[in-house]
Amino acid sequence: MLVRVIVNLKSGVPDDVAAGKLAELQELGFSQVQHVRVGKWFLLDLDLNDPVEAKRLAEELCQRVLASGVIEDYQVQF
């Protein structure tokens, strides 16, 4: 079963990479871009058929390895 995990910085945590990308985009003339956030995603191919168990495992992986609970939030998607 394929599961996608999206990890982003929590609201209020400074995103220096995004600030740099926003500045770069605006310097290139893309003034329509008002806000940028940078994140990461993981595509997990789990040897499971039960979506409830797959979500449980994906959340455990996030809590233990894929996301830093202090500064990052995550979403599990199918």
C-alpha cells in the first residue's frame, strides 16, 4: 500500500529556506508570489493491505524518524 507523508514546519517556526526562495522569486519579477513554505514528502510502499494499520505505522514512522515533533507537523495521505 502506498502512503504519502507530508512534513512541514509548524506555524510560527521561521522558514529560512522559504524566505530565501520568496526573495529570489520576487527579485526575478514574480511579484504575485506573496508567501512560500518549504516542506518535504515521503512516499512509503508498505507491505500492508489494511489502511488503518498502514496509517498507524506511517504515524509511528513520522513520530520516530520522519518528522521532528518539536518543529514539524505531518500529514498521512493515501
